[in-house]
Amino acid sequence: MTFTRILRRAPLLCAALLLAACQGMPGEAPTGPAMGAPLGLESALRLGEAAAAGGDMASAVRIFESAVAGRPDAPEPRRALADAYYRVGAYPEAGEAYRKLAAMRADSIEARVGLGRVALAGGEAAAAEAHFRAALAIDAQNAVALNGAAVSLDLRGRHGEAQALYDAILARDPVNRAVMTNRALSVALGGDAAQAVRALDDLARAPVRVPQAAHNLALAYALAGKPKEAEQILVAELPRQEAKDNMAFYRKFRK
């Protein structure tokens, strides 16, 4: 089974490659200063960013929505709101906000990258690649856009092209563990699961590691035909039922 078919059956597998959103509930009532007197634009942005940094995304969304309502012509609150929508999984709202930002600022890399991430979240890898390529047309060296384009290619089964883009990032930033993790998973998806297992095992054991390293190692073990090793990792990293569901999915797409 090709990875493109896997993606259609389980879009959440995109999370294995490092462009996943943090999930939350944007509809909760905000707390603290978000409900106080009207704020100036700079103060609102600082407050919203502080709320987001503290994990209070509900308040961050409401603060940024208020900032956009007060200054609909300003690109920065629009960008902040789009990012906040994306982080809580409100992808239609995020896409609309990024499109408005792109209309306001044709040279906004953030808008193009954001649209690419939203497309990936919806399982639209070809559309995502187009958005990331548009960002690269603005800045050909932008690592976030290069990584996004590579992820898009991986999800379409074009692993050699994806690895070339990962290598371009690593040539400038050789210790970028997120990209190293993506590249190793790309190698596994391309058919060399044993090599990927070796690379991901090193990354998963590193003192500083990206969260997906262990999960990607489990997937690489599954692709290598070693379900017991994959299950051991998942049980250690995830709640038992989630680990069981992941293993059921791995077994299904290997058939």
C-alpha cells in the first residue's frame, strides 16, 4: 500500500511528520485581563502571546479576535489570530485568516506557510506543496517552508525529492533534530525501514529530543516487520488504548 493511500485512510498520520497542530477547545471562556478594558494593539498582542505561551489558547484566540476587530487593516494581529486558530485545530478559521493575511501582504511567508499547514491538516498534500512552494518563491532558503514542502512530498510518496529538501536544511543546520526525525521517517516510508530504525533509535535516545522521535521509531519498527518492538515503544509513550489503536492501524496498512 502506498503512503498516499495510508494518508487518505488516516489523515492524523501527518502528525508523525513535524507539522502537527496542538489541539484545544477555542470556545472556552477566557480568563484574566482578556475580559478587561480595551487594550492597545501592542498590549493586546503581548497579552495574547503570553496566554498562548502559557497554554491558555482559548484566551489567546479571544484576545487576537478582539485585536483584529479593532484593527482589521493591520497584518500582525491577523497573523497571530491565524496561528492561534491553527494551534487549537480550528482549521477552516485558520485558513480564512491566512488567506486574508496573504491578500493584505503578498510577500507574507507566514501566510503561505500557514495555508500549507492547514492543507496538510486536511490531508491535501498537493495543495500544501503549492503553498509551501509559494513561500519558497519569496525566500528560497526558508527552512520552515522547505520542511513543509518535504513533508508534502513524503505524504505523496515522493520520498527521494523530500529527502533532498531535508538535506538542504541539514546542510545549513546539521543538528536540527526535527528535520533529522522527518528525514529518517522518510527513509522508512521509502522502503529502508532498517536504516530508519537505526537513525530514529539514536534520536529517540538523545538527551534532547523532539516528541515525535519515539513515535516515528515505533512506526519504523512496524514498517520493518517488528510489531513487538513497535508496541513496546508505544505502550511506554502513550495511554494504553491509544497505543493499541496505533498498533491496529499499523497492522492494517501493512496488509
